[in-house]
Amino acid sequence: MLSRYDFFYLPLDIRTGANRGFAFLNLVDPQTAQEFYRCFHGRKLSRSTAEDADLAVLRADMQGFECNAEHYLSPGSWVEELG
């Protein structure tokens, strides 16, 4: 699956160091996105302790590597997430 995505971002809570319960993944083509959805949507994480930890795979408003990288990797985006 490594060559089938070009962007992954897992926001962390800087106070606890834990992830915030969601991630952004840019898949390189629609077929890969459909396969990813079929494979992961509604599944439980094996190491999760939360009872409602079913994965929800959703289409993001921002699409494409360039758009995601510009938004999530720019220094200003970190400040916005803290607020």
C-alpha cells in the first residue's frame, strides 16, 4: 500500500502526545480509495480500548498531495489546530 498514497498526516495532541483520533491520507487514484474504503470502513482497531472505535473513512474537502501538504505542513497550520 506504500506506493498507493502520497500524503499521511496524524495530528497529535501536544499536551498528551496522543493522536487526536483522526488522520488524513491522500490516496493516489479512485480505485485505491474504493479499495481502502472497503477494507477499513467500519472496522475496529485491534489495539483500541474505546468501544466506539469503529473506523470511519470519509472523503476530505481537500484533495491532492499539493493541497494537503500546503495546508497541513505550513507553519501556520499548527497554530490554528491548537486553538
